[in-house]
Amino acid sequence: MSQIRAQKKAKSGIATATKSARVGVVTVVEYGRHRGTRRTRVDATAWVDAGIEILTSQSIDQVGIDKLARLLGVTKGSFYWHFKNRAELQSAILKRWMQSATLRVVERVDRETEVPEERLLRLLELPLWSPRAAPAADLELAIRAWGRRSALARKAVEEVDAVRLNYLLTLFKSMQFSSSVALVRAHLAYAFMRYLAYLRDIDEADERRLIREGLQGLLNDRPLSNGRT
């Protein structure tokens, strides 16, 4: 039976594939006319992942097609199956970051609790969510640096900042703070969040204590539901 299947593969030119450790990279073994030939297929996700890797560890200036191709082990011709040019890849990198930095975070927080105070706490605890939090913070730092020289990146940063601040503003308003006070506390909370994201070399227990004390400060003088403080 196995011999028959092999013969069918040889006649039809079917290829078998094995996945690489890198997401979106597949090694293909050809049958038929090119029997035994190995080639690598890379999807758009892998190119974006590789771009993010170089952006985070180096800078956007180093995110070039040749360097990405070497990192992925493919020819640069593979790049043009998915992107028209380098600028299109840059847009894809920013789109990925914007989705992961806003939409996915908000969806998770909203799914876990309906209480605004607890939602705020979960946002402050973002660096403790998973080991991926630190690389995500490094990526954001790289994108903010990129945004100082690029209108495209700057626009993405501004949109992310606006979404985050608006969400925080909504949380404070739902806790009965006036619009003006809620806006100030939203900015303070956002500044605290960004500080926590880049905090390193601190014991987790100490970081959790800092977060709790910071939360208490942000909620001081909170109005009661009947409008009294």
C-alpha cells in the first residue's frame, strides 16, 4: 500500500510539508519531476514576525528585504508573493501591533470582569500577564522611536494612545468621576501603565504591591453612586 501511495505521489507531483519552529515557515519536499527537492515556503505572517524581531532587537532601518530573507532562509523573491514593497510590510507590522496592543487587550479585560475597578487593575497588571509582556513592551518602545522619524508610525502610535486613553476615560466615568477629573486620572493611569511596562529587575511581589498602591491613589476621593464624595 505504501508503495502504491508513493507511486501516486510521484505521478501527481504532490509535495509533502513539515512545519518549521518559526510560525508560517514550511519546508516542502517535492515528488515527481523534482523528487527529493527541498524548498521553503514562507507566508505573510512569517515575514511580519521576522520584521518585528529585527525592529525590536535593532531598528526599523535594519528591517530590509535581504536581511529578512536571510533570517527566514528563503530567497527575497518569496517576499513579493505577499507584499508589494518594504513600505507595505511596515504597514503590516504596525497593523499587527495596533491590534495586539489595543483590541486584544481590551477584549480580554472586558471578558474577564464587568467591574470598572477590576478592569483598571487588570490593565495595570498587564506586565504580569505572561512572559510575552516584556517583548511586547520592547516592541512598543521600538515603534515609538520609529514614530519620531516616520509619519506612518507616528500616526499608529497616536491612534493606539487615543484608544487606550479613551478606554481609561470610560472606566473612570463609569466610576462616577466627573468628565474633567476622569480625563486627568485617565492620563495619570496611562502614564503609570507605561512606566510599569518598562519596569525591570523588580520582584513580582514588590511590583504587585506597587500596582495596588498606585490603584488606590488613582481611586482616591472616588464619588459614591449617589453623587456624594
